[in-house]
Amino acid sequence: MPIKHNDFPKPPKDEPFKYCKLNRQQYADILTNIVQNYAEGFVLAINNEWGTGKTTFVKMWRQQLEDQKFSTLYFNAWENDYADDVLVALLSELEELKVKDSESKYRTVLEKAAPFIKKIIPGVTKAAAKMVGLDEVVQAAIDGTVSVGVDEMEKAIKSYSKRKEGVKEFRESLEKFVESSASKRPVVFIIDELDRCRPNYAVSVLEQMKHLFSVPGIVFVLSIDKEELGNAIRGAYGSENINANEYLRRFIDLEYSIPKPGTKDFIKYMVDYLRFDEVLFTGERIQYQRPQTEKDEFIEFAIILFDTSNMTLRQIEKILAHAKVILHTFKYNQNLLQHSFLLLVYLYHYKYRIIQNVKDGQIGLQDFLDTIEGLFLQKTNDNNRRIIMFAVCQVLTLYFNYLITKQRNLNLLYSEEGTEEQKATVISKLGNTNEDFIQFLETHKRLNWDIMYLIDKISLTVPFT
């Protein structure tokens, strides 16, 4: 029984987006055309926020490219940032391109890369280390820790010139290797999760990509959240004054953002994927509840709630996964109160201070209402507002019962004027005078439920059924 979404199975040949539920193949088609028409090489950034499904998309797109005879490489930077040397990690990915006719060219690439690798073997000599460049000599002179004469400077300059020539030779060897290993189409080198790496590692990947690997025949694709990568850049340089956008323009030639998908299809998919039917909409509950109506209402309210909250796909997945676990604490003949349930699960994850204040009886009904109104009711249309209002009314009624039955501070029941009780406050504030709400109030009071009935379940402090 799944509690989170795992990677899709490898799709069948020529159907890379078979398992895509967000209709994103159209965007992959656009990117494939761009890559195909600019084979000389460039850097493309796919820039979307965390949790919007970039990794899933680039993996499906990679399959599409391979189906169309592109050579591709995939490097998850986050999974490799434990390593000290970025160059070694990137070179290891290139090995996938090696074929029988290009093996000697691959060895040449490694030979040309050797002077730039920080640590080739233990015990590397100082003389060999100096061949990398003049940084240590110049810094020592600047610091005044050593007296550097003309002869030493000449040697350092010659070493530096040799290093520059070495960069040129490395790139030439890499270009020849790529040309001999791949088809006439460019190699698409995808770098994923760069924005989640250690700051120094992320910057190092960018620098190596730009200065050593930027050759004709390789198209780099950076799958990033540009804002988060900007934070990493500022962290690497230890300054909040770094203009990260200008810095990234040095590396990125073309930026593309996948349009944000509607949440409706994703929620429907996740409800099925997480098997909500096993505990909620089928089985023994059928004789006590209205399973199809419950399911439709659950999905409808989830769409409104998550859209209004502007949640990412990953955040939606986390909330629904938690909700699925909680459902195991309900007996088959217990009412779910699904509007209140889902609203409280959301608050538990992203506004926990409100939940804590409710548990402690430290927030007044009016303040509670004002808080919820600020979160949702001012951000939606009239029809969705009506549905959210009903959920808010449910939650306020549950809280009202909690304050009464637990004999909390009854002053919390009144508005600031101290003249209206909870029911009147809710109705006047929300303008909700429909019969369904009045009926819910009366039914709910007879059942004598309070808000802790749901909060205890959401907190997973009650036994599973």
C-alpha cells in the first residue's frame, strides 16, 4: 500500500509520456525541436519551483529523446555532492557515450583532464600540484608570507599558460570524442537537482560546465529552481549582495518554464494511486455513507483548497498521503466530516500554530474565523467561496463544541463586542444562512463531536481501526 509516489516504471518504447497525468508531452515536443535545431551546443535551463514535477518531466523527456535517437546523459547533482571533485563526477557520466570506435578518444579526454583533477592518487607530489596553476604562488606573494623572485614568477606564469593551453586541449579532445560517439544529433546532458546541492558544489558544477564542457555537440539542460539556485550562489560567495540572476546569465543561454498544470487531474490521479477507495469510498462504508458522492465532494474540495493555497504538486502529494494514513483511524460507520478533515490536515501541515492554539483553547472564535478568512475566503470566486465557507462553518462549530464541553474560557465564544455567540457570529460574518448549514449545526450538536475528534486523528494519537 503506497504512502508516497514512487518513480514511474520505465515507459514502453515510443510512449515516453504514457504514465504522465499532467499532459506535459506537448512541452517536451517543443524542447526536443529546440535541441534538434541548435546542435552546436548551448545551455538550457528548465526553471520551475521545487515540487512541480521537474524531475519526473525530464526523465520522461529523456526517454523521448532516446526514442528519437538522441544520445543523453543524466546527472543528479544532489546525489553526487558528497564527492570532492566535480570534474571526476562529470567525466564518469561521459563514459556512457563510449563505443568501440571512440574508446581511444575517451582515454585522450581523461589524459587531458588529469592536470585539472584535484586528487588523482594519494601522495601526489607538490611539484605535480604546482602544474595546475599559479594560484598558491601569487597568493603567497600577496599575503607576504614568502618572497617571490622573478624566476619564481616566470615559472608560475609559464605554468599558468600551460594550464590555459591544457583547457583548450581538453575541450578539443572532448569535442572529438562526442563527435565520434554520438549520432549527428547533439548529446543532451541533463543536470538535475543542482539547486539542492551544497552551495560550493553547485557553483563548481556550473563553472566546470562552462569552462571545460561547453563544446559543440553537447546541449546542457539544467533542471532547477532558479531562485533556490540563486540562494546557493550567494551562500557560496558568502554575500547577500551577489546578483544571482546576472551571475546565472553567464551560464544559461535559454530559459524555459513548464506551464503550471491544473491540480484537478493530479488530485484525481493521487486519490486513485494512494488507494483511497480501500478505506473511504467502498467496502463496508457503503451501507452507512454515500461513497460516490463522498468521493466527488472530497476531490472537489481538495481542488478548491489546494488551488486557493497555491500549493505545489509535491505539497499536495504530502497532504494526501498523510490523509490516507489518517483514514485508517476511522471506523467504517464513522462520519468523515471530509471538508473539516481536509481543511484541518492542511492547517496541520502548513499553519500548525493555528492547530496548537486551538488545542490549547487560546484562540477566540472570531480570531479563528478572521484567520481562516484571510487564508482562503478572500482568494476565491463566489461558488468556491460557498464551499470553503461550509468547511469553515464546520470547523468553527467543532471548535465551539470543544470550548463548551471542555469548559474552556467561554469568553472565546463571543465576538469583540461581546454580544453575539458563535452561531450568530458565523452566520453574520460569512453570510451563510442556507438550510444545509443550519441542519449541520443541529445534527452536529446531537452527535456531540468537537474539533479534537479530528485533530487527535490527524496527529495520529488514536489507534488504527
